[in-house]
Amino acid sequence: MKLLDLYAKMKGDLNQIELELERSVSDDHVLLSEASLHLLKAGGKRIRPVFVLLAGKFGDYRLDVMKRIAVPLELIHMASLVHDDVIDDADTRRGQLTVKSKWDNRIAMYTGDYIHGKALSIAAQLPNPQIHQILSNALVQMCIGEMEQIRDFFNTKQSVRQYLLRIRRKTALLIAISCQLGAVAANTDRTTANRLYRFGYNVGMAFQIRDDLLDLYGTEKQIGKPPGSDMRQGNITLPVLLALQDPQIRPSLLNEIELIRENGGQKDAGRAIEMIRKSDGGDMADELANRYIKKALHALEGLPNVTAKKNLFDIAHFVGKRNY
Amino acid sequence: MKLLDLYAKMKGDLNQIELELERSVSDDHVLLSEASLHLLKAGGKRIRPVFVLLAGKFGDYRLDVMKRIAVPLELIHMASLVHDDVIDDADTRRGQLTVKSKWDNRIAMYTGDYIHGKALSIAAQLPNPQIHQILSNALVQMCIGEMEQIRDFFNTKQSVRQYLLRIRRKTALLIAISCQLGAVAANTDRTTANRLYRFGYNVGMAFQIRDDLLDLYGTEKQIGKPPGSDMRQGNITLPVLLALQDPQIRPSLLNEIELIRENGGQKDAGRAIEMIRKSDGGDMADELANRYIKKALHALEGLPNVTAKKNLFDIAHFVGKRNY
């Protein structure tokens, strides 16, 4: 099944989630609601809710319970985007003005705090304390990941391990717990919830590596902004680290990154991208992404044969597909 | 009993809370821990933990349970301070450099997020879902209060009611739920928890009004910074709103506030303070604070006669005392 078909099939439930997302941030302070809704309306793939709903299908699926997991997870993702935009000083996201740019940094900061609070208060309607433990622990880990990203800006000495740990906290964890919490809330057995966690974690790692690859190998049309924005911002991603391992390329690439840093990210990353594309960095990163996809598929294997298993299988394959 | 004697009496348990506060932010990312500990070490009255512990004495008091309420509440307060300092562009707090000034705004933002997350993950160790509902709802309300404060900067047309709603969210609510959650975690009956909530709410309102009075009537030595800093920042507090009700003072005070606004808060607030001190604004605000204290004492009345009741009574009287 194609991904679009899957979305079409899930449309009814996803629409419910969308309504609930809007409702959750609509009834308080005008400006906070406006800023939150602006963010919501900018769209997004709602991939976390999709994972929650599919994971829930392995147990006792009740949409009213699933909502209370899917909505908080999407909100937590959104809150992290608002705060990221402040940090990255980003003016647009998905072609829309960011909250910090349409309003200001102060409003973006409190909008993020507010969306966080809303996320937790919706999840708090569920009685299972394990859910709150998993959620709040993920929040802490995500902050650590964000801080690591700041610390490692323009750090060309970081190891691949450091990169992997960072994207684990920044991206993979939230996708992992989307799968896990969907299962926990649907009262699956513990093994199923753990397998789904592992599936989500590995898909999440592959997803972030692919995203980092796209920023260097994609066209402006595909990415929605000029390639190399990660690098201009100082975010040294996997293909860059792997390209730096090539002694032929290393000196000139280091030099180019240093120039970008000195120019405060104003310098065009075109030359650096050219060097990386000449190296094996892309292929090696691609291979690592595929290894994560394989692990994700392996985690699925032991699960009962419900339709959702096939859907998760398809999503993993889609994430694994090179489209740049 | 004097307040210092009460702190001395509670020293053993408060030291445990202090240790737990430090431990809670110590074991993760170096920079996040450093920034959080910097904030912790700057001290503070730990008034929220004091309320939690005293409220717990009305039920089944177990320090290991009380900790999981007292620590999160103090952490939530701290997180709001870090984010406030970003918004207020404040360089010092309690004589120490703020996180945003010692490091930068980005680190202050994530430090706040991190402390929030830590607070929630400690509270999540308690199984009672009511606790998570109360906590997360308070987080949402606090954000709304902060946003209202931003929206109402230099707004001389706001009503007293608007001011009261704002300080309710910004300050009183967290003190109210400190009392309530201390009781809930100690398994008191619902009436006791509700009475303690009302006690905390009213003390919190009086506390903020007194704090706002102090900023206009205190000496630089008492406040730790020059008087009028609220006004320079645009925060129009109760005594100002009440002084504006005096037709003799209103035009010149409005004019002076406008000048401060035009100067981006750089202008000395001395003249405005002088006008306010000539008005009845201070006395009227003082009277309102006393009314809240009376309501707080009234809420205490029906509670069982444990020592903590006398302690709460003393705290309310202390908050009620005019010391400027």
C-alpha cells in the first residue's frame, strides 16, 4: 500500500485527531491560541499520531483513548518546533512565517511552554502513571538533545557516536514512544509495546538521517529552502562527518566549514555541499539509514499479524526509500 | 512563632528537599546541570516546599512522598524564573547573574524546558493521576498569566480585575496547588485539600500584591534593586492602577508612564513613584492584600488543630505584615 492510501484509509480517525489538536489550543488566551493555531494550520505529516494509532491497533483500540496519546505527542513535537525556531532564528517553516517571526521571541517562548502544558494536561486525563513517566522522561531527553545540538554547532571534532546519540534524543525517542504509548494505552502486553518502541526508535533514526541527507542532496524544490541550511546553521550532520573521514576531502571541507562559521552562517554552503557530494559520505549515511530500517523491520517480525503491521512495514519502507 | 524559627524547626526536612532539588538536575547534560544548579544555588525562600510540607502534616505525612511534590513545585517555579529573565532581559536575580546573562537566551530557554521536564518526571513517580492533572493544568494557567503580563505591558487602561486575574495565574495558583497537592499526596480528605487550596490561593494573592507594593514603596536596600523596576518594565501593578483612579493624579501619572514607555524603560521611574506615593493607591492595595489574608485565615478555621495549622496561620500573618 502506498503512503497516501494509508493516510486515506486512516482519514476518519486522523480527522478526529486534527479536530482535537485544534480544540486543545483554542479555548484559552487569544494570542496563545492564535499562535498555536497558526502553527497547527501550517500542517505537517502528523507522523506521530499515525504511529500512535497504528500501534494502538495491536491492542484494545479506542479512539477516545488514542486521542489522549496522539494529540499530546503531536503537541510536544510542535512545542519543540516553536522553541527551535527561536534558537535557529528561523523566519519560515513549511513556507509559513514562524511564530517568532510573525509575533516575536517572547511570544514564541511562551507559546512553546503553553503547548507543552496543554500536551501534558491532555495526557494527564489517562490514569496510567507509566504513560506520564514515559512522556516526562522523553521531554527531558529531548531538551538534552537540543542542548547537545547547540553545544555541537560547528564542532567538526564530534564523533559519529555523538551525532547518533543526539538524533536519538532529538528525533528518534519521540517516534519510539509514539509507538510504545499507543500500545501501552491500548493495553497490549509488554513485549508488544517494547517491540513497537524498538520499531519506532529505528525508524526514527533512519528518518532523521534521511532528513539530514535530503538537506545536502535534495533540490531546493524538494526541501522547500536552499540546500545546506543545516550546515549554515552549524549543524554538522552524518554525511558531513563521514565526508570528513576522507583524507582527500578533509582539509578543504574543514576550511569551508570554518569560513561558513566565520561568516555567521551567511556564506553560501554550495562549495561545501559540492565537496560532500564528491565523497562517500552520502552513500555511507544512506547505508546506515538502511541498517536502521532493517532493524525496524526485524522488530516488527514477532508481532501479531494485524493489518497495522503491514502498514508499519510500508511506512518503514517509505522512510527507507532514497528520494533525492 | 517567628518565620525564622519555623524554618529552623523544618530544617531537617527542608534540607532533604534541598538535596533532592540538587540531585534532580545533576545527572544529565553538563551545561544544563550547571545552569540549573547556578539557579538553585542563588537560593530563595523555598516557600512552595514549605507549604507542601505543612499541608502534608494534615494527612499521612511521608517525606519520601512529600519530596515528589515539593521538588517539582519548586522546579516549576524556577523554570518560570529562567524564562521570565529571558523575557524581561534581566541580568541579575537575587544578586546573581541570571542564566540568560551568564550563558545566553538559547541556553536559558532550554534550561527552563529541561527543569520543567525534570519537575514532571519526578511528580510522575507518584501514581495518583489527580496530581498530574492539577500540575499540568497549573502549567497552562501560568503560561497564560505570563502572556497576559506581556500583553498588558504599559496598558494603563487595564482594569483591577484584569490585574487580579493575572496575578492569580502568575503567582497565586502555584502557591494554592502547593498546599492542595501536599494534602492530596498525604491522602487527606477532599475538604481539607480544598480548604488548603483556598488558603494558598489567598495567601498567594496577598503575597503578590505585597511584592508589587514593595517595588514602589520599598528602599533599594530592601528590594535589592532600585524601586520602580516593575514600572520601567511596563508591568502596571495594583497601586498604579488605583493611583490612576485619582483624577488629581491621573493626567500627570499617565504622562509619566508614557514617557517611561517611550524611553524603552530607560527612564528613571522616580517621578512616577512620587506621584503614586502621594495617592491613596498604596493604602488601598494594602487593604486589598489584608482582605486576602483574612480570607486565607478563614479558610484555615475549619481545619483540624495540628501544629501545621498554627504555622500556616503565622505565615499568613507574616505575609500580611507591612514592612515598607
